[in-house]
Amino acid sequence: MSDHLLIKRMAIMGVGLIGGSLALALKEAGAVGEVIGCGRGKPNLEKAVELGIIDRYTRDPREAVADADLIFLATPVKTLGAVVEQCLPAIKAGAIITDGGSVKAEVVRHIEPLLPDVIHFVPGHPIAGTEQSGAEAAFAGLYRGKRCILTPTAKTDPQALALIEQMWQLAGSIVVKMPMDKHDRILAAISHLPHMVAYSLVNAVGSYDHYEENILEYSAGGFRDFTRIASSDPTMWRDIAETNREALLEMMEQFEVFFAELKADVAAGDGDKLFEFFLRSKQMRDAIL
Amino acid sequence: MSDHLLIKRMAIMGVGLIGGSLALALKEAGAVGEVIGCGRGKPNLEKAVELGIIDRYTRDPREAVADADLIFLATPVKTLGAVVEQCLPAIKAGAIITDGGSVKAEVVRHIEPLLPDVIHFVPGHPIAGTEQSGAEAAFAGLYRGKRCILTPTAKTDPQALALIEQMWQLAGSIVVKMPMDKHDRILAAISHLPHMVAYSLVNAVGSYDHYEENILEYSAGGFRDFTRIASSDPTMWRDIAETNREALLEMMEQFEVFFAELKADVAAGDGDKLFEFFLRSKQMRDAIL
């Protein structure tokens, strides 16, 4: 094992799509020595070893982090604080903890007060994912070309931050740094709100009881793509809705205002306003392509 | 030219994705003799000849329908009645008119009263499409495996209906017959409502003015797929919102009820209800895959 590795020993807490893909990307980049996986499901951990994602595994969090230089928290967002609490006594001085949670402020509020000065925490969120989960879904290219947002605080160690930034760059990410509250509001807008909308849409359409058959069966490509995200993991989304409550409510209210405006235009049969509403949306949307 | 062709001479009014793809599918199936294209844009019509979609073209609707056995209306839904009015004097006795409009009741109300008994109208709607448009986007396989809804009325000639059913089957479609009001409500649910939701979502997120940068740039795969339909043609959607007003308003209200329920659960931080809401949606959505 070379002395020039960015990370000598790394513990992945939660070897699913997010954790597994980071391990694979860092191995491909030659940036990591040994990778220890930790999780609850033994078949998933065995599969991860078989696929070369991790070198070995343990189901004991303290055993996993012992002597780890870097600890990547990739369990569901509501559990991140508890995972740190559980393994903290075994974490060595100088170790860096980072995470992949979709919500940042609540995670930081939970984890930062737990840590002594010699253990560093760099809050992060790689914006990447598929609807797949588990180690089998992991692949080295998941983060390539995708943004990874880091949300350092006043307490964040600059050297630890620099290392985590370099780690994500080696995994192929474009690293962006911003305050955690800004992160949570942006994610509420571009990710959490769309999920709430998709879930509501599928419930509204699926509950439409005018006809005996399931009208969802008539849906063509557009609707299926549109509602793909409504088949995401309910536990994960419950946790996000609970941990990013305020920013999400703000965006849900923003959405309601626009939807009500459109409904009024439809009710009034106002063709000019309808056209203008649709065109504005098309232009905004096309601008990001 | 064989006497056994299903359609000897066919006029396509509007040679875009919908009209062009039907022409290509019927040619591939050996079901049509000559195809005459009619439209306003000369470059598009010339391209359609070059691509073998149509055999010849004219920009005069009456010339296009003269001697046609079948007339396929594939212009925007609000123009369909006007196209029939315009070319009616040149349509021969025994000819069949059919259409591909996304809304049926208003189209039927406009066209049926115009026609003498010897000219037949079979209202239809192939549920297929992409975000592309124009003759260049047309391809023979567009309708393969997709549903085509026909909405015969008390006035619809059974033989004409049977021929149109056969035509869509030859193009690869699964033909479903239902009353026009049912069609309009189902489409409001599975297509028109999702578009209204997507347009509102992109407007709401794109107008979020807390930050200097365009936050849409942070969106990952999910949001882009989700809002793909928000880049559909504003004119087409203005027309649909105007012509299917009542069914669409009913579905928009249905959606608002579910969205408000979810917002209340988020505000209350009610994890059990959130989980149940997301799970219900996931189950409905997964059931159609």
C-alpha cells in the first residue's frame, strides 16, 4: 500500500448505491487503500465484497471505524447522527467523518456537538442517484460530472475540508461549497418539492374513481417518466420531509401559488395567459439543458 | 397498385410527428396506396417527400382531399374543425375522416354537425408522442404497442369505425373504444394534469429568487426527466387546456386536495402519515410498470 494514497483506510457506513459507488470510484482512482463496509444486511455486504466494492465487512460500527482515516456516512439521513453516536468511542484522533445526506442543517446540528476537536466533520451531499438501491446498484461512474455540495461551518477544519473536496474531485464530481441553509433551500426546490408533487400526482390520478379499470394503464411515456420519482423509497422521503420541513413547506407554498394561478387561467379560458404561462416554463426549462 | 389495399388514397392534413408516423407505419404495412401531404410549411413538406413519408404534397386543403378515401387530421386540436370546414366541398362521398386530436368531445361537437351522411367521421386519439415535432421526427414505429383510443358516437358509421380500427392495428396500436367524455376525463388525469403540474413546478422553481445563480442548474437527472414535459409546445397545451377545460379543472382540484393533505402532513411532521402517503403512491405507480 503506497504512502501517497489520499485515504489509507476508509469505513463506509451503509454500503448501498451512494456508499458503494464512492468506494468504487476511489478505488478506480487509486485514491484509497483498504475499504471496510458496515451495514445491517449480511447478504448485501457479502455481495459488496464479491463485487470488489469493499475489502471486508463487519456489522459492528465500532469495529468498522477503528483505525479508519475516513468515515463516510451513507445510511438514511435521519440515522446519520445516531451512527456517529454509536461508533464515536472507537473513532481515532485525526479521523475525518463526512456524509452523503440529502439534508444538511439538521445533520450538522446533530453531529457537530458530539465531536471532540480532534475528530473532524465535513458535511456533504453528492447530487447523484438512481431509483436503484443496494450494493448491486453501485458503479464507479455515478458521480462523474455531477455536483457535490459541501456545506462547511465555522467549526469545519480547513484541511479536512480540502481533503474531502479532493476526494470528490477524484470521484469525478464538480465540488461546490455553500452554507447549509442555502443547500437545504435549493434542494427543497429542485429535488424535495418535485418529489412531493410527483407523489401527490400519482395519488390524485390513482385515486380517481370514476371508472372501473385502473386509468393509470392508459398512461404513455410522458406520465411514466414524470412519475418515475414517485416510486422512490418511502422511508427515505419521509425522513427528508421531516428533516427539511421548513424549506420544503416554503417551496410547497410557492408551488401552490403558481398552480392556483394556472387553474384560474384554465377556468377563465384565457388563452393568452395560458400560452404565456407555458412559454415561460418552457424557456426556463430549456435554458438548463 | 393492388386492389387489396386497406386505403387507396390517403390525405394527411398536417405532416408532423403524428401524421407522418401514421403514413410511414401504413406504408411499411403495405396498407396504403398514395399518400398526399398537406400543410403550410413548404420546407417541411419537401422534407416529408424526401423522407418517403408522403408521395406528393399540396398546400391547398381542397386539392389534398380531392379523391382521398381517407383523410387524417393531424393539425393542432383547435384547428381540426376549421380544416374540415375548409376542405369539405372537395371531399368525395364515401370518404372517411379521422383525427389524432388529444381532446375528443369538443372536436366531435364541431365536426359532426358539418358532415353529410355520406361522409364519415371516426374520432380517434393515438396515445403516443415525443417532445419532437415536424416531419423529420416521424418514424414508423411510433404507434407500436401503444394504445389508440377511438370514441365513436351514435352517428359513427360501423364500417368506417371498423376500417379505422384495422388501420391503427396495422400501425401496431392496441385499439380501445370508449365514450368521448370518458376519454377526455382519462386524458385530463393521465396527461393534461401532469403537464399542468410540470409547467407549474418549473415556473415555481425557476422563479425562486433567493439566490443570484439559477438554481435549476443544480438539478440532477430526476428533475430534468420530471420537467421534460414542461418543454412541450405552449400552443398545443394552450389549445388542450382550452378545449378540455372542465375535465382538466376537475383533475386540478383533485390534485390540489392531495397536495394540501401532504403539505399538512409535512407541516405537522407526521412521519407515519408521510410514509403512508409515499407508500400508497409508490404502490400505485409500481403497479403500472
